[in-house]
Amino acid sequence: MMHRATSFLPSFGPARLLTLLCLLLGLTARAEEVKSPNGQLTLNFDLQGGVPTYRLRYKGREVIKTSKLGLELKKTTSLQSGFAQTDKQTRSFDETWTPVWGESKTIRNHYNELAVTLTQAETQRTMRIRFRVFDDGLGFRYEFPRQPKLDYFTIKEERTEFALAGDHKAFWLPGDYDTQEYSTVTSKLSEVRGLMKSAVTGNASQTTFSPTGLQTPLMLKSADGLYINIHEAALIDYSCMHLELDDKTMVLTSHLTPDAVGDKGLIQTPANSPWRTVIVSDKAGDILLSKLVLNLNEPTKFKDVSWIKPVKYVGVWWEMITGKSTWSYTNMDNIKLDSVDYRKVKPNGTHGANNAHVKEYIDFAAQHGFDAVLVEGWNTGWEDWFGKHKDYVFDFVTPYPDFDVQELNRYAQSKNVRIIMHHETSGSVRNYERHLDSAFQFMNKYGYNAVKTGYVGDIVPLGHHHYDQWLINHYNFVLEKAAQHHIMVNGHEAVRPTGLARTYPNLIGNEAARGTEYESFGGNNADHTTILPFTRLIGGPMDYTPGIFQTKVSAYNPQNTSFVHSTLARQLALYVTMYSPLQMAADLPETYNQHLDAFQFIKDVAVDWDDTKVLEAEPGDYITYARKAKGKSSWFIGSTCDEQGRTSAIDLSFLEPGKKYVATIYADAPDAHYEKNPQAYQIRKQTVTRKTKLTQRCAPGGGYAISLVEAGR
């Protein structure tokens, strides 16, 4: 027996011994469990036959059924199975931090954590899965420590599952690799496949559209009243996640944006994936108030944040969107872009960014206390920015002859107003990166401290997508480079936010959804602004550009028959319901001058807040917020509703005891209607206290806005 044993043992090398050990551990592994600090959410982790799985319950109700975790790799053994648990760590964490700007003065970051280390016997590779369970949801990510057997790898696909407990009501967008600028579709998950074709008609940019591919944030409501939101946090050096729906089993599986050759991610260890997030509550308002996505991001990278300030602005923009004026200085038939001297060509007579006109906007901003003026179309190259010269048409430093950079900035500074720079890249990312240093130096020289970037069109180099890993790295590179020059960034057509504004608070705005500009391109659905806070705004604020008072676009351009699908009163409400530290009064000064009584709310409303309450909410139907201005006693209320209209019951118990407030109520008139009579509004005042109960009607497609100023102030 001894002789047989001696001859047998040497056949086990280190790899075989590790394999045996992992198999034994796998057979005896027990499920791990971690609860939220309040005990209402329960996360279970388990290895089932070597496959990592998780499960999430809320108050004993199934949110995510047992779901698989892992990644499929290219040309090597995948990280999906054959694992044993070789370590676990748990901890509790509780801190309160102060955002540079935000919806509340402080944010609590409180969670219980489980980190399980998994070893794959066949490859001797290690992967860690870290779970954080908050009172309002779950975040988890993959971590890849530095190790000899896993240094570089290519992701073929991430295979994270979200197995839902039913055929939920969903508020969804098609899973496009290049745009989020769709109208949200509201349907059962089982109806997605049948509705996808109509959802993408006229706006699809993905080469091959999946009939069940969905974007995040994905908002869901179960039949028994659970509100569930699925998204991601801290998207850095990784491809943006979409969700592929199995409409037979109601399982959502992660689907990463491919790069130009179809790869989903090039990873060098040590590395982490973004966090996958699930926010859950039986109250819709809790979803809106969740700070889970922000909390899963790292604290700010900047020691000095004094240069980052919320901004309220006007701009030379809506007139170009409607077609009243143009971005370009001349017509294409007047020039050859490779040899043009703009001083010698004939102007088209409709160029918006000219000296006299920009000064009019500066005067208006100064008169009404606005911080800045955005000017688009100031720089050469707009005549052919979609044409054959796309790869080098903009240099971001050369103005048209009728735009005097030095004089306009001198004039703006004399009025205590800033001009906001505009960098439209036309999707030519390499060109932008070549010019980035000189462009930011130019901004510093002439007094600009904020830039609106744009990425309209196909990405150059061709084959890349707006949401692939290479573009994600580009957007973050721009933020870091801008910070070196103390420049704030408002990114348009970039990836949807994932809470990175905590780490990079100079990311003061984003578009990444269907904004107000579409009111000039056929219109947004009347329920659009009752959904965006539950979807797009989960990851961060949106530069929605509200405040359109002239709802007939033809008033500016007779050839444009679009109209704004909103009452004027709701346009005021959006300054409260569509949170952003960067808020634009988007209409033209001459229109505001006709409605200065309503315009007063835009002047008064804050852009930075100490406190936020959700007074009532139901996705797709209505939302009513109350927010307290930063460092002041004033509160502002905004409410937006769908095409049905409704009546709100407003409880003011959030007001300070013992104090009286003057409430100025900007409301839809009795005959207001977003299609039939959108400009009908009423303004009234009354004294209120925290004991006051208000009742306020919202017209179809309407809303209301209320300022609450402490009496005597």
C-alpha cells in the first residue's frame, strides 16, 4: 500500500493539487448572504456547479431571481464556470459626503459589503465579485487582480444576468450603440419584440438592431407594485452596457458595445468592471431620490473645486434649431474648404453668431442676472461639417469674420457675464484630440470657463461607436484635460451618465437623451418629462434646455410646422423636475420680453440645492418635486404630467415650522392644453405655512411651478 501511494502522489503537480482543492471547496461551498443596513434588501450569492450566481429580494419579495454571473473571453477559457470560492470579506460602511453641487447639501453613503474571491481550477485564474447592498438597492462589479495567469484579456461578451420575477411594465429605449435620442416606449416586456421596429423607425443608427435589445437605465414596475431600475455606475475604461431580453424567460443579459473589430473590451489587470446597479422600492419617489449610482463612484479627483460653479444661461442656439438662423457663415457653393479665405466670401445673411447679435444676448443675460451666454456657430467649418472634409474641418480656435472673440469677451466681462464655448466635433474624435490642448489654451486666453462639446454623426475613425470602450476613454480624457485648464464640460451626444460627476464634478451637464431640440424636429411625447427623471437622470443631470415659451416653431421659421408638446407653465416646472446644475433659458429674448411675468420664475429658480423632496410620482404619468435653494430659505416646486392632465394635492409640511412664506403659483389656465392652448397660464400669490394644503390642476401636457419665499425676505 505504501509503495502504491508513493508512486501515486508524485503525479499531482501544483496545478492538479489546486484543481482537487477547488473541486473540494466547490462541493462544500455554502451560499453567502448580506442584508441592507435596514434589513429590507437581501442579497444571496452562491456557486451552483462552479457557476457564480446571485439573487435579490426586497421585503421578502423577489426582485432578481437566481441569475448567472461571468464573462466570455476571446480565444481563451471564459470566466463563467469552474470556480470555487477561495476567500470572502465582509464589511459595513457609513459616511456622509458633501457634493460640489447637487440635489442635496449632503449625501449618505451607507452599505453592507460582500466580496467573494473565486478561483478557476482549470486556469488558476482569480476573479473577485464585490456586492454592496444599500437600503435602496444593489451594486456589484467584477474585479480582476494582477496575477500571472491573467494579465491581458479581451472580452467577447459580459454574461451578467438579471432574471426578473415577472413580465413587468417597462419604460424602455432601443439598444442603440450610438444614440439615446429616442422616444421612450411604455409596454410590457413581452411586447418589446413587437414594438421594436416602430420604436426605431427613422432614428436607428446601429448597424444590426436586436429586436429585444434595450438601453439602460431601464425602469420597470412589477404587477405587485415594485419599482425597479437597472443601470450601471462608474463607467471607466470599459464598454457601455445594454441589456438583451429573453422575452420567454424574462431574463435580461448584459450586452456590451463593440468596438470597430467587434471586441467588447480590452482589459489589463488589475482592473474592475463598472458597477451593475439595481435600485428597488415600493415607492416611485424613492427611485428618484436614490443616490446609489453616485455613491458607487469614487470621490472627486480634484483638490481645488472652487472654479466649478452651477450656471444659468441663455444662448444663440434655439434660433438655429428652429431654422430661423444658421450655424454657418456662408453657403457651401461659395467656398472650397481646403483653401477658403472667409474674409473674401459672401456671407449668407443668416449667420446667428455675429458680433451685434451676440451682444444682444449678453445684454439680456446681464439685465436679468444670468451667468452666461452659449454661442454656437462661432467657428469656421460649419458649411461642410457632414461632408467630405469632416475629419479635419474644425480646429476650435478660428472664428468667422463676424465673430470678434476678444471684443465679445471684453464686452461680456464688462457686464459680469461669461460666454460658453462650443466644440462640435462632428464625431471626428481624433481631430478633436489633436486640437484639444490648443483649444483649451484658447479658452483660457479669452476668458471661457465652460464648453459644450458635441459628437453628432458617425464616429471617426469609422467603425467605432459612441458607447464603445475607446470612446468612453475619450470622454473621460476630455474631462481630465479640461480640469487641468479649470474648464467645466457639458457633453452632448456622449455616453449616458453613470454618476461620474462625483469623481469629475466639472462634468456639469450632459445631453445623452432626447432633449428639447426635438420639439423642433416633430416633437416629444407629452409624457416624456414624466419618464426621463426615472430613466436618463438616474445617472446624472441632463442639459434638457427647457423654457420654450413660443410653442409654435413656425413663429420663427414658417417652413417648420413642429410645435412644443407642453404648456408654457410646464416649461417653468421643468427647471425643478429636470435637475441640472446647468440650466438654460432656451427661448429667444424677444419672446421672453413678451412674457416677463412668467419669465420671473426662470430668473428666481435656483440651480443648486440643499434639499429635495418628491411630493408625488408615477413614471409615465406625473412627477412633483420640491427643492430648497442652496444656502437660502426659499423652496421651489415643479410638477409635470402626461397628456391626461390631473390635479395635485400639495402638502407643504416640509416648510420650516413657525414661518410664513409667499407662494407665487405659475399654473395652467383653466382652458390650457398642450396642443390646443399651450400659452394659457395664470399667476397668483398667497401666504402659506407648513400646515397649508394646496390643490393645483395640471392641464393635459401641462404642469405648474411654485416659488416659496419666506415672508419679509
